[in-house]
Amino acid sequence: MKIKKGFVLREMCGEHIVTGEGLENINFNKLITLNSSAAFLWQEVVGKEFTAEEMAQLLIDRYGIDKELAFKDSEALCQAWINAGIAE
């Protein structure tokens, strides 16, 4: 999986926001916000191919959480990014 080109993580008013650069990526009907752990994962995987397993390991390494929880959360985040159209 990979984050689609043209999407950038920005911080606005203390929130982590994913914005589209270029007209083909602009959708004024939705705003994509990320919590701090999702923003951390974005920064770690942007520009690379990645899997839910790799994201889970990043969560384990950073937060020391249980492997099963980390994998469940990373799978859900991957699916959310696909559904939002920002990853493929």
C-alpha cells in the first residue's frame, strides 16, 4: 500500500490535517484529520510502500503497545485511508 501522490500532512490550529495539492486531489466535501499516532504513522510511511504489519511494528516500537492491538489499529487505519481516497 502507498499514500497517493498529491496529499500532504499539515498542522493547522493544533490539528493534523491531510490536504490535497493540485485540483485533481481537492474535494471540498470532506476534511481529513489525523490524531497524533496516525500523523506519526503518516510521517513514517509517506513516499514508501508499506503494510499494516509494518505500521503495527512502528506503533509497538513507539508506544510499547500489544502486538494484537497494534495490528488491529493499523489495519483499521489503512482501510480508513483507502476509503478516504488518500492511499492505495
